[in-house]
Amino acid sequence: MTLQLPNILRALALLTPLVLLSCGAPIAPQNQTARPPLSSPSAPRVYVEPMTIDFSQFPDPPARPLGAVAISLLLPMSDSRENIRVLAMDLFNAAQLAVFDAGQSKIVLRLHDTQGTPEGAAYAAKAAIAAQADILIGPLFSSSAEAVAPVLAGRNVPALAFSNDRSVRADNIWLLGFMPEQNIDRVVVETISQGLVRFGVLVPEGAYGDLLLQQVSQRIERFGGELVQAETYPEDAKGMFDPVRRLAQFDRRKQAHSDELARLTAAARRLAPADTPDDKLFSALRTIAPELVSAYEGLKRSETLGEIPYDVVFVPEGGLALRKLAPLLPYFDIDPKLVKFIGTGLWDDPSLSQEPPLHGGWYAAPDRKLWDGYQKRYEQLFARPAPRLTSIAYDSVSLAIRLATINLQQPFTYDLLTDPNGFAGLDGILRLTADGLNDRGLAVQEITANAPRIVSPAPRSFVEHDRRMRAALALAESLQGNAAAPLANLGRQ
């Protein structure tokens, strides 16, 4: 099977002649989940026995220059879904661009089609090994990464997968997707550092929401905050009203407002002449009871009375669901001027500038400076915008090339891959960890009516990253100690 390349890719192929293509046999596709996965912490899966591969079913490895390093891409080029096929081509474009930008002549980039299925991914991984790949970039889906794991077991061929589903971690596979926990940690730490320590949380109903709430709760507690209230919501817009109403404690505050309004009216009635009409009651008292009138007029400008018991509302949601939820927060009198709204990297969406309730909201995501420059260049070359995920493909290939320049003989050893100093890419600093995951340096950004505003810049190195984390944990220890002190004093009384 031959993949047809658009003109710009042909041009790049002339500039980087070591780009080779190979594809697996067609496999029926399967459905993939849309939500970013969350999984309970677990150790990477280790396979004891290496898988036997029948190399006779694959062609002989293609020739490559002496000392060249072979990078194999595992992408769903012939997935049954058009949007996935388009994304796969964009990822391939980004990978080629990374090779071109590196300017290294001894890099062989090969493409193996996973068909978008676990079976196809396993076949593609075997084909890559048969072609003597030094490292695999991909696959795209978590189910495909799980299928590739036993193929790589016992071999000196690592894979940098695009997934962020920690449940598919395995020996020889690192996940390069943005881990949801990193987004949560970064924005929670920044929020608590500003003295906002009491949290309300909105999560979706179901198993995903339950696990998400568990992780959010653990991280709020870890960094010295307090989860005061949590509510779950269904997918439909009408069903979201009641959970937000409960989070806002709207009925209690509405009743308190009515009670106070009645009290002020009764006080005014006692002071005013008996024949004063109701609609003139407070006007008649403006001179003799200005404080009473002022209190009444202030109350009339709101619907509720009484403080909300939290400083922050955390909504780890994005897309249409976030657009349904956002207007309900001020509708039920959760004032964004008094309560900070925060989210995750799902809020890294330029269209949210058109959502006034979210203006001033914070989220954690990579600094867009390098991405913006890359996106402009990508669009000039390929005549289409770069999907956000392509930065991971670009950085993965760039990382592989960088390691190859350090040690051509053994570029992808465990020690080199997990260098504690990490790597700097389009999305900022990146470090592969011993547990098969990754660390990233994220910026905290604020949604505005225009471009996002940087609230706290991304760390420039992992020395800075680790120092910030130590400071956050020290602050947490102090906050937890302060919270425990009154209880200890009470016990001594």
C-alpha cells in the first residue's frame, strides 16, 4: 500500500530523503472514547516473556546509511473515521517537520499504519521491529498502546505513546500525553499560594466523574487546601441546573435574603408614618434612617444573602459541557469577582474568550509562545491549521533525534530517556519518569476577552520545577499544621 503525499510533503521529502513509508494490513476499526482518561495509580505492566515474532511475514529491513537511527511512527493512517485519518496525517506532517528542523542527515523516519485498532497497532509494531526500528513514536490510542506493550517486552526498543491513560503503562512504553493530574496540581498549587484554600468542585456523573473527584480531592488535600463541597452533573443542559444550584447553596441564601428583606421592611414600617404606602416606605425614611435605607437598597440589588463557604470553584471540564455550565455559575449568584473559577488544560481553548462568565478564570497549560510560532509555520507549509496534538508528535521526534545525537550507538537507553534534566520542546520542558509517565512545566493562564494572560510562568528548567514543588509542599505542611493547631488546643482543655 502506498500513501499519497500532498505537494508540500513531497517537497519536505526532497529535503529529508530518509523518510520511508510502510503500512500494515487492513484491520476493522473500533470505537474510541472521547473523554481524557483517568486511571488509578498503578505500576507499569511488566511482561516476563518476550513475544515471538515471525519475521518471515515481513519484508527484509530496508537499507539505511551506516550509523543512521531509525524512528518508526505508529499512526492510524487508514482509520475508518475521516477525522482520525486527517489527524494522523497532521501528526505525520509534524514528525517530518521535526526531522527537517533538526537538520540531521542520519535519521530514518518510517511510517507504519495501525489502522486505528489494537490489532493493527500490534501488527504495525511487529513490522517496525522487523524493519529494525530503534524507537517507536506512537501509537495514538490507549487501546493501541496496550496492544503494542507485549510486542516490545524484552526488547531494546522503547515507544513514546501519545496517550495519557496511565492504566496502559508498560515496560518500554512512556506516555507523552498531558497527564490530567499535572494540570490539576499546577492550578491548585497556584490558587492555594494566593490564599484561596477552600474549594467547591463540579464533576460529571458516572465512573469518570467519581475517579476525577477522587483525584481532585487528593490533590487539594495534598497541597493544603480543603474540599468544602462537590456536586455532580449530567450531560444534558437542563439537568445541570440543580447541581449548580446546590453548589451555590442558592435556596439557603435566597431564603436568607427574603428574611432580611422582611426584617428591614418591618423595621421601616415601625419608623414611618402609619399611612405611608409600601412603595414610598423607604423613600420616606431617607432622612431619618439613612443606614436602614442604604441596607435595603443594597439588598435589592442582589438575589441572595450570605457568604458561599468556598473561595474557588473547580470545573475540570471543557468543550460544550463547559459552555453549558459556565453561565449557570453567575446565574445562581456565584460571583466570579468574589469566587475564583479554575479549570484544567481543557480550558486552553481560544473560543472561551467569548464566554464572559469565565473571564478571570485560571487554568494550567503550556505557554503558547513557541506553539504560536510553530502553528504559523505549519499553516504556511501545509495550508491548514495545526491540531493541538501535533506538538506532541513534533516534540517526540525532536526528543528522539536529540538523544540520537548524544549517543549514536545506544541512543535510547533507560538512563538517557529518563534524564532528570529533561528536554525543552514546543510545549515547554518535558521529562520522562521512571514509572512510564512524564513531567511537564506548565504555565497558569487567565481567560480574558482577548488572548490568555500569564498569571504564573512555566518553569524554565526542572531545577525550577522541582524547587516550586518543594515550596508548595512546604506551604501545605504549614497550612495543615495551622489547621490542626486549634484541634490540638481543644483537646488539651
